[in-house]
Amino acid sequence: MSHPESPHLSPPDPKQQAAFLRKARPVALVALVAAAALAAWGVFSRKARDAELARQTLQAAIPSVEICMPEISKMAQQLILPANVEAFVDAPIFARVNGYLKSWNYDIGARVKAGDVLGVLEAPDLNQQVEQAKGFYARTRAEESLARTTAKRWTTLRDQAAVSAQSADEKTGGLEAAQASQNAAKANLDQLNVLKGYLSLTAPFDGVVTARNVDVGALIDAGAARRELFRVADIRKMRIYVRVPQAYAAKIAIGLVGHLKLPQYPDREFPAKIVTTSNAIAPNSRTLLVQFQADNSDGALLPGAYAQMRIDLPPEGAPLVLPASALVFVTSDPQVAIVDEKGIVRMKSVVVARDLGPTLEISSGLSPKDRVIKTPWQSIHDGAEVRIKGDDKETEAR
């Protein structure tokens, strides 16, 4: 059985191989470049993912905060402070001489006029001193008259050379001594008469008798350190004294009107006007003493009364309002945390004018343009970096 002959395999043609390689070389080069580009893209994309991860990690480490802007307080600026009501003029009456109370004419609550006799003292020893002074004054007048006549005669005799000049000068000197004694005696008598006039205790001005601390027959000792006999007060106008905290002292001005309320008049207010201030801050209370004046023609206001004064402050310089949660006490002074344009925390000390519960009125230390962290953490400090919550969407959009 015969087998078919296999075809003869001839060796490859060198020209064909060279032509094939020429055709395959650009394809291989393109493939190599594509592989290199793919490898490079993989490396760079991995680095970009790592950088993005690092950026996101750093962003997550920065705390996000909610901010609020200080607002000008729209509440009426009022101060309600305790007040003391006093009479416009109040004078205690003391005895000027020793004696006994002979009578009194006006009791407490009586309305008196200037010069009305409140009471009469009896001083027998003073009366005797007055009589003695009258006698001594009469004696000095007689001595002065005799000395004047004698001096006149001796002067005439001296001019006639009948007596010596020395003798005439002695008589003239005697006249001058007699005149001096007479003047002293008259001054003493006048003084005793003035003291005798003090036996009548009179009202120094129109007013009301607010105290009578003596009765008929009582022994009276002279002097302001002794017992007060009567007290008279002028209550047609009243003085009201209020101590205003130092934080509001700059807003207190002459002519500012306040409204007085008393417990016995729950439905009535009494207008009062500032007439003066002490122009000094009391070091013990850090307050300014302010004096109001109120009309009291109907006598409703009583001296010594306790009251409350409502002062409507001018709108200029109204405080700023912040949430109470914005306040921190990193130092001894109250502070708030401000976020600047670069997202850095700046701590500012503030002065709290009034605590309104959920909100605070800040009188100084802030401006309306400050971005205040609404709820700062207790360990917040100056220079910390924060991220504002409202800026997250803008960051993502970028």
C-alpha cells in the first residue's frame, strides 16, 4: 500500500520576514507606549486618591461650628432700680437754750407756715441773766456819761493851764474805758436777748410737722447732739435718690424722665426728672448717685418711702444681643469666640449689660459684623482653626 507524499516545506523567505517585521514594529511600539501610559495613569491616580484621602482626613479633623451675628437689641432700654423718697427740704428742730417745754402748738401732720411757733420753752435762769445784763448795761451807761462829762471839764481846764496835761489825758482815757465797758455790756445784753428769742421754737419754712418728740414739762438740753424736738419737712416737691450701675452711667443725663412706682399705689406712676448727679462713682457699690425731682402737690408721696424708679434710657448705643450659649469663661472675664476671614478663632472679652435668660445684652466688646460661634466648646482657644457649617456646600461645589 502506498502512502501519499507529504508536501515539501521550504525554509522562510528572508525578504518576507523583513517585510513582516517592518509592518509589525509600529504596532509593537504603539502597544508599548499604551502600556507605559496605562502604568503611569495607574500610579498618578493612586497618588491623587491618596492626596484626596489625606485632604479629607484633614478636613474631618477641623471642627465645624455654627455662627451667629450680633443683633442690635430691639427691646426698650429700661432700668428698674430701687429708690429712696425724701422731702425737698427736711429740717430737725433742736433747742438753742436749756429749759423746760412750756407748751407745744402743732402735732405731727400739721401744716405750718414759716415763722409759726411750734413750741415754747421756759428758762427762768435765762430770764435772770437778762435782768442782770440790763442792770449792768444801765450802770455802764451811767459811768460812760459821768466819764464823758469829767473828760470834757478836764480838757477845758487843761486848755486854761489849770491842770496838767497828764491829768486831762487820764480823764480822757477813763472815758474811752467807760465806752468800751458800755459796748461790752450792750453786746452781752443783746446776746441774751437773742437767746431769749430761741425760747420760741419756730418753723423755718412752710411745710409739715413730721415729728414731735417732746411733751410739756420735759427738761430740754441745748445742742444738736441732744434730743430732736420737732421735724419739719417741705413736701410740695420731693427728692428721689437712685443709684445707677456704672455700666449705664454714661446714659444718665440731666432732664431725663423717670417713672416712680410705690407699693401703696400699684396702678399709679409718678413722673420724676433728673436734676443732678453726684458726678462720681461710689467705690463700694460702683454706682452713680442720681437725684430726681417730682411734684407732690397732692401730697401722695411721703418722705422716707421706698419705691422703684423706671428709667427709659435713650436709644443711642443700644446693646447687642447674643445667645447665652455663646458665652465662655476661659479667663476670669466673660468671652466670646469670633471667627475671622481665614477661619481662625479670635477670643474677645465682652461686658454683659443684662442677662435675659436665653439671650444676653452685650454693652461693649463686640461689633455687629463679628461672626460669633453660637455654641463653643469649653476648651476653645485663640488661634484654633474651625470650619463654618454654612460653608460646607460651597466647599463641595468648588
